[in-house]
Amino acid sequence: MTVLRKENPNIADAAIGPKGRPAGRNGHGYACFAALSRVPYARSCLKNGDPMNADEIAAAKNEALSEAKAAGNAADLEQVRIKYLGRNGLLPKIMQGLKDVGPEERPLIGKLANEFKQEVQSAVDARRQELGSAGAASSASAFDFTIPGRWRPTGSLHPISMVIEESCRIFAGLGFTVADGPDIETAYNNFDALNTPPDHPSRDNQDTFWLESGELLRTQTSPVQIRVMEANKPPIRIVAPGRCYRRDTTSATHSANFHQIEGLYVDKQVSMADLKSDITYFARLMMGSEVKVRFRPHFFPFTEPSVEYDFSCHICKGKGCRICKQSGWIEISGAGMVDPRVFKIVGYDPEKVTGYAFGAGIERIAMIKYGVSDIRQLYDNDVRFLSQFA
Ligand code: 2U9
């Protein structure tokens, strides 16, 4: 049986014949082929070799079969095939040797040569199939699930959208639905129906963007409530968030277009107590449970009585700081009981229903909540700013 000699590096892995002699032309040629491509001596040993006998063919076949089985990939397997079955491989040499075999041995050697060819070819085919399916399996398992994925920046809502969504969610919890309306409005919906007299300064060209059509860019979202009331009977419980426009010079605190959310609750016996408790509920959910709310008398044409409301400063907790200008309070917006004149205009009976309305500036809440000192940062779309909210 073949053994492999390791000591001599020049013929490392070379086939060694029985008794430690190099396998060669004198009866051990098969072993030369086990290392045919690596050992010059082995390659030359069969060039003019004697014909292989039955034992040598059987041993060479076993060697070929085990090499085919052991091939680790398609390229190695192909080398095995070439080595044993190829044009210059062992099989043609066995066949060539037949002519030198004695007549009594020739049938046996011929039969063994055929078996050699068929069995080695089958072994190569079988291994090729195995490698094919293993290759597919290994390419599936080549996917390393533990490698961290590629980082992709995640988008996020704009802080203005976050405040709008949160406000709507909070009021939804109080039974409000969200109403919408157009940015281009009629003077009737924006002013007249809101009890705003023709000479009111807010109608002035310097305050309102008037269009040539006589329409205007809405200065508040109140026209939405007018539309809803004119189209529906009470009770009404809606919030109207949206973009508004005023001819303000842009500064750190003012912008010519900005966002509001307004609320309207109309039903029998809606009171100022409902207004105060609902605004306080909103403040606590939006700014934190410790926030306090204060209401101060004010005037609006569309509400009577009217108030302005402030939240206690969330930075100093009401003690007084730079943000609240040492007052402990931050002015938020206005509210009030819907003026009976407004109810009459939309066709509601002010003897039967009452209602409260409030407004809130979205940017103002966002600036307070997120500590933004300049309103323009909310419109610049600078990713370095916006990514802080991701
Ligand atoms: C109807 C009746 C009454 C809505 C109200 C305010 C007070 C208010 C401010 C919000 C931010 C103006 O731009 S802002 O500074 N709004 O102070 N809004 S009462 O009153 C209404 C609305 C609709 C039919």
C-alpha cells in the first residue's frame, strides 16, 4: 500500500513504494500518479513505463476514488479528473500498456481498465454534484448575519409637524377631531364672520396678504371653524391646525408664514371652566405634568370674554430666568368664549349653545419645548439642526 514520505522536502507528498523505495517504473508506477503534478521524479517514472499489473490498477483506482471524494472544490476535482482520466492521465497510459501485457493477462487488465474508467468517472460525477449543492448551501451560509448593517440616516418629522401631531393627539383624547381648510380664504370667513369690523387694523394691507381677486392668505385658521359651523349643527368639537400668513418682517420671533392650531368646542353649557381645564390638560401633556397655566383678561373680536394664557416657565419652574425674562411665565396665546355675534352669523342660536375657542402658535410651542431661540431655524431646513430631532 502507498505511504507518503514527509522527511525529504524535495519529494514531499511523493508516492513511495513498498519498502520505502520511491514508487516508480519497477512495479510501483501507480503511486507516482498520486503525486503526478507535484513530483518531477514521479512524472517521469511512467514515461516509458512497464504495463501496470492488476494490483497496481486496483490500487490506483482506490487512490483516484479517494482523491475524487476528497476534492474540496470544483477546480480540485477537475484536476483529479484530468490526472486520472484526461488525455495525458493514467487511464490512457493503462490502455497503452495493454499491448505489452501477455495474452493470458490482457482480458483481466482490459476489464480492470474499464472498471477504472467507469468507477473513477462516476466518483468524479458524484462529487461534482455534491460540490454543486454544497456550493449553493455555502453561498447561502456565506451571508454573515452578525456583520453590522450599513448605516443609513433616518428621517424624522419636522419639529413643527411633531408639535402639530402631538397637539392633535392630545385633543383627540378629549374627543376633538381634526378639521382642515384652504390657505386662500375669503374676507368673509377670515374677518366678517369672526366679528372683525371693516376698519379693524388686522385687515390692513400692512398686516394681511390680499390677493387681486379680493381673497386673502388666511391670517389665522379660524375660517376653518366658520366653514365647519356653517356646514354642521352643534355639538362641534374640532381642532384646526395649519399654515397662516401675516405681513410681518421676519425676525428671531416672527415669520410671515407660521402655523397655528385653533380649537372650537360648541355645545349646550360649555363654560369657561371647560376652557381652562382643557387648556391645562393640553399644557401638562405637551410641556410636562408640573406646568402651571395662568389666564389673563384680554380682548379679541371673536370671543367674549377673552383671555391670554401663559405656561409656567419649564426651564426655571416658575422661579424666573433669562428665557421667561424673570417673570416665571411664558406667554402662549389667547382664547375665550365664542362671541354670540359669531354664533348668529353662522346660524347658531346663542341662547341655546355656548362654546369656547382657543388659538396657539405652533412655532412658539416648538421653540419653548425644544429650546429653539430663533424661529428662522425652523424654516432653514439645515439638516444639522433638523437631525437633532431624529
Ligand atoms: C371662531 C371663534 C373664535 C380663536 C382664537 C385666539 C384667541 C388667539 C392666537 C394664536 C396664535 C393668534 O397667531 S396667534 O398669535 N389666537 O389668541 N384664537 S381665540 O377664536 C375663535 C376661532 C374661531 C369661530
